[in-house]
Amino acid sequence: MSFVPVTPGASTSKRSRELAGEIVRTVEEYREQEPRMRDAEVERALMLAKSRLGGSGNTLGLIILGMVLLIGALGFLISTNFGN
């Protein structure tokens, strides 16, 4: 299970949520094409993208990473019928 620390009282704009959703969908689609891709590779790709965009804060990256990893793990469990 992934745990992503969130600062109480921090608000997220609708645009931020929409962008996060797009990022998650893009990663999910890519993982469907590359089923052997590991979570560590996804994490590294997100870190590279963030550095290329000039991001300096860590919180948004951690939130996005947590979402992607959680959704990836859930997708994996569903695709394997929860280990059966």
C-alpha cells in the first residue's frame, strides 16, 4: 500500500487534478504497451519529467508518484485476478 503525505489545508485546483488524471492515464496506457515496466522505472520517468519542467517542489511529485504507483499496483492486481 502506498502512503502519500498530504499537508492539511492544502487545496488542489481543478486544473491540477485534471492534469494528474491525464498523467495517470498516460502512464497506464504506456504500461499496457510495456507490461514488464517496473514501478521504479515509472518513478524515474516522473522524476526526469519534473526536472525537465523545472519543478523545484517535492510535494506534487510525491502525490503524483503515489497516485501512479497505487493505480499501477491496483491494475496489476486486477490483471492477475488478485493473485489467483
